[in-house]
Amino acid sequence: MRITFIVILFFALVFYELPVLISEKRKAEAIAFITLMLFAFLLCVIRQTSIETPNPLDWILHLYKPLNDIFGVR
Amino acid sequence: MSDLVNKINQFQFMLLISLFTVGNSILLLPELLYRTAYHDSWLAIIIGIGASLLINMLLLKLSQFYPDLTWVEISEKLLGKWFGGLVSVFMLFYLLYGVTVLLFLSGQFINIEIMPETPLVAFSITMAVIMVFGVRLGLVTLGRAAEIFFMLVTLLFILLLALLVPQMELTNIKPVLETPIKNIIHASFVYFSISGGPLVCFLMILPNTLRPNFKSFQLGSLIGGLFIFLTTLTCILVLGPNMQFETYPSYSIAKKVNVEDFITRIELIFAVIWFVTIYYKLALYFYATIKGFSDLFKLSKFTSISLPIAIIAVVLSTVIFPDTAYESMWLLTIYPFYSFTAGVILPILLLCAHFIKAVVSKLMVKESR
């Protein structure tokens, strides 16, 4: 049910944005828009299914953990 | 003529900076700072304001060398296509992170304090919709609206403080400087990471400003800092040691307003201030993000990618903070370093690259003679 709603939402947004870009002959923008939209769609579907969505903050946390250990705030 | 249409003026720029500095900090900082610096957190804010004024000089210096270029273009010009691109991608992740966290925080506040039964993501989506709407209308519209909203925010803020004066007790901030100096420095670092460091996103907005100068940048930052300083000081004066039990101290002091049992429960006034400021922070962050993305991929119409990026930010905002313990751990220990890297170290790196390049080109000219 939720997946259906997501699909409808994405189709609506693409039909809202893409025809304008095509009529203005902006090829690069159209490609960027579609690529990012596909990525966003994938993210939405992953969030709705039982697959655990990766948390980007965990990656940054691993990057800065050593610094925090050195300066020892808290 | 087209320059005048697409650019904001000095005054609007100043208001945007002060609204951006107030942002979510007005709600978040009193509580976060009290955890480390206790009743001396107002001292930490003064140090933090000083630090952010110093960093603003750095940012403005960088933008004066390249007045027409945004951050992404400057880093590509100075550091080359690949390394500069890497720096830009790091920066864009920082900005996207900012949008995501602000969406989460705006939902969290309404969910905890105003409408507890509605799911958090509903507010994030609402906020994202008006954010996209504002950015698609353009920076000039945001700047003009800021002139009206800033007046509203200032009036309501002064009203709130004036009504709270009878509740203040000076004994609550005594003894001054009781907390160790290390904690105060840490707290000022936290202040800087939330209010001062993100000002780096104005490097994306400076090319769209008419004659940006030193005065408006610093004055805007100072006014914003003053708002947070006054809020935190009032929180400490009114609540005292009770501050440790409050999730949102600055919201709960507004509940304490009581004038002869006639004017009571005016906390939504505070919520209005917060809505306006967080909206501006969110919209400017989002503007910088999509502007940066479109500069990186050399797109001429930057609003075309606003919808997918907004959807990505909303989805990520539901995963970033699994619980409040993680949230405060992140904001107190990891985020200051992250913000410091993006807001201070990278601009210094770019300035160094600029000076090295200038020296090298001077030497080349001498040799060719």
C-alpha cells in the first residue's frame, strides 16, 4: 500500500518537473534530475521495506572517533 | 538590471545572517550548554561569539578574492578538478547533513511539545514542502520576507523577555566561573559548531549579494549571537538548577510568564519565533546545498534538482537519530569536530592555496622577465 503511494508521488513529481526541463532544452538538468530522483526512490523503498537503512552519521562518527579520543571532551 | 533582480542587498543579507545564527540554536543550545558548562554557559556563549566573528573575517576575506564565485567554484579553481571536487563533496555532505538534522529537529520539537500523537515525519514533510517552496521562489523573495519576519521575531522576543523580568533571580548565576575552564571551552566549542561554523554556507550566497562588506556580515552575526546569549541568560536566571530537568528550557521559561493571572501560557509566542528562525536556517542551508550540487555538475538552473534532494533529506531525517541519547552524544562530542573541519579548516586550506598560488605566479612573472 505504502509502496503504491510512493510510486504515485514520484510519478506526479516527475510529471510536474520534467516536461518544463525538456521544453527548455536543458539536457544536463534533466539527466541530473532523473538520476537523483531514482536514488531518492530507492532510498524511499529501502526505508519502507524491512532492510535496515544505513545511517550516514555512523560513518562520520567512525571518522571522528580518534580525534575525540585524543582531545577527550567528555 | 538582471544583477539587481537576482541579488539581495546589504540589509537583507544582514538579517538573513542573524536569522540563520539564531536558527535552531535558540531552542537547542541552552540545554546542550547546560550539560557541560552549567550556570556559566553564558560565558561560553561570549567566547563562542568572539570565535565566530574571527571566522567570519576569514570567510569574507576568501569571498573578497573571488566575489563572483561560489564555494564549489572557488575550490575547483584553487585545488584542481579532482581534489577540489573531493573538498566540495565533503562540504555538500556537511550541508545536506545540516538540512537533514534541521528537518528532524523541527519535527521533534512539535512532536514532543505541541502534537504528541502525530508521527514526527509528518512535520518534517510539511517543513520540507515550505522549504522547497521558498527556495524555488528565490533568494530575493526570502530576503524581502526576512525584513518583515525579523521585525516580528524581535518584537516577540523583547515582549517575552520583558514579561519574564519579574521571575529572574540573580542568585542563580552565582558563583560565576565555578565550572572548570575546560568545560567552558568545550561549551563554547559546541556553540561555535551549531551557530558559527554553519555560516560557511554563506559562501554560496555571497555571490548573490550586492557589495557584501565587513560590517553587515559581522553585525548580523553579532545580533544573532545576542539573541542566543539573552535567551540562555534568561533561562539560567529564571530556572536556575531546574534547567537540568527540562528538554527545552527556553520553551518552558515561556510557560512561566504570569502577569497577575491575566497573561499566562504564552509559550506559543516562543514557538512562533522558533518557527521563523528555523525556517530561515533550513531554507538557506537547502539553498546552499542545491546551489552547490548544481555548481558541481555544472547545471545552469539550480532549482531543477530541489525536489529529489528534499526527498532524500526527508528520508534520511527519519534514520539519523535513533534515540535522544545518540542525539546528544552526537551533538556534544562528534559534531563540533565535524563542523570545525567544514567551517574553519577547509576555508583556511583554501586561503592558503590562494596565497601559495599568488606567490608562485609572482615568481613566474619575475623569471619570465
